[in-house]
Amino acid sequence: MRNAKILVTGANGQIGTVLTRTLKERFGDSHVIASDIRPALHGDWETTILDVTDRAALDAIVRTHRIGYIFHLAALLSATAEQNPQKGWQINMDGWTNVLEVARKAGVQRVFFPSSIAVFGLHTDRKLAPQFGPLTPTTMYGVTKVSGELLGQYYWNKYGLDVRSVRYPGIIGYQSPPGGGTTDYAVDIFHKAVLGRPYTCFLGPDTRLPMMYMDDAIRATIELMMAPPEQVKVRIGYNIAAMSFTPAELADAIRKHFPDFEVQYAPDFRQQIAASWPERVDDRHARSDWGWQHRFDLEAMTADMIAHLQSDAVAL
Ligand code: AKB
């Protein structure tokens, strides 16, 4: 990725913020173009304002900067897309179609698509979702992620465009707030715990979902994009796993640091979304193809989150 510039779309979102910072540190500030529909809240870079549904604007940025690599993170997440499914389809699918077409025509070298555990549905083995198996999501977000994976694979087969993808679990990080996801509770809960306040969780206590610490998610993304092409044998989204827990288990892990922490449960519409997703995913293909390995489990993630949120609070 040193030989051509990198474009990140959705650079000011939850994952985009941390990915952009990491790429800029690694490859140089001017080497990475941070684009988003709105200016940065948590990043310290100049944002190139871009609506990914505007193909001409995307094309102009890619050609002006001679972009070689695109990390396409701009998307609506599961809860937001479910509240406005037509908009979810438009942003997630029109945006992705534009990225693929612009990349193909402009000769972009590699493109990253952020898929999700939301590709799975009620016909999947919820105890351990396989890499290859039925993809029958019930949410609009999941529909766009399955369609996006297949479209990326099509561009690879038909045009040789080097599209790579992972299926992110819920991502937990202290660096940026999540927005509009079903797994957001696992970030929100830490902010309340550190402030010494109780938390009301919008999922039930026993809702088990796959999760990952932000540091691992960023490393997976960059490692996949840097892997030699022959190691990338799966051209739909790779399952990647790190840990799996319920809200009650996360609350217990936090109570090891804050014994008086209180959590109440008031499941809302997001409970039904979570119930359609698997509890764990089988990521053996990512591990054997390009060497994926997670570093953070529940205890390590909890300790690191709390340490960072506490030191940020002191710094404020
Ligand atoms: C969401 O909850 O929508 C996302 C995801 C699992 O893709 N965090």
C-alpha cells in the first residue's frame, strides 16, 4: 500500500476513525485521503466531503488522487437501516456499486468491503456459523451485506478487481462512538460504568453475540488487505472471530473493576435483530488462509477499555 494512495470512505465513523488514524500513522498523512459525508468529530484530519451515492464525485476523488486502494466503510448499520430500509439499501448498495464501478474503470488495485455477521439468518447454525453456508438474513442491513459480498466476488471473477472482505462481529473500542448498530450496547455500557452510572441495556441479558476489540478489527482489516493475492482464497466475506459473550457476562466482567456497577434490561426492536444473528462464527478459513489471529479476549478487552476511558477522562 506504499505504492499508491489510499482512500477511506466513512472515515469518520466508528471503525473508519481508527482505521484512518492507523493508516495515516503507518503510511503517512498525505498518503491517506479521509472521506466522509460529514467532517471529523474524533479524527484530527481534514475530511474530503463525499456522499458515496454520488458516483461522479467519487470518480473525481479517485482520479485526482490516483487512488490505488479503497477501504469502503461508508454504510448504515443494522438498527438504522431497519428503521429506514429503503435508505439502507440506497446508501449501502448504491455506494458499493459506485465504488466497484469507479475502481474498475480507474484501475484501482484493491478494494475492501466491510461485511458483517448480519449476513447470517435463521437457517444458519446459531452455535457456530460456518464460512460457507446459508445466507438468509432477515434485516435490510444483512440483505445489503450478502448482496455486497456477492457483487464484490462477481467483480473479482468477471473483471479481476481485487476485492477483499471480512464479516465484522460487534466492534468495541474506546476511540470512537458506535452509531446505529445492534451491538452498540457493548460500547455504551463501558462509558456508563466508568462514569459510575447504571446502564439500561437494549438487549436481553442472555443474548450471545460474536464480538471483537477494535485493535484486532483494524489489524484484521489491514492484514487482509496486505496479504498476497494467492492467500486470499475466499472472495466473499471472511468470518473472523475473537470472543463471544452475553450482556450479563460483559456486566460481570466490568464488575471485576467496578463491583457496584448496575445493569438493567429493557430489550427493544434490536432484540429481534440480534436473535437472527449467530452466537459464534467459525473463522478457520481466515486463520489458515492469511494467518488471522485475535489478541483480545473478554477480560483483556475489558481491562484495556476501562484503562483507556479512565485515562481519557483524566485528560479531559
Ligand atoms: C451492527 O450491530 O449493525 C454492526 C454489525 C455487527 O455489523 N456492529
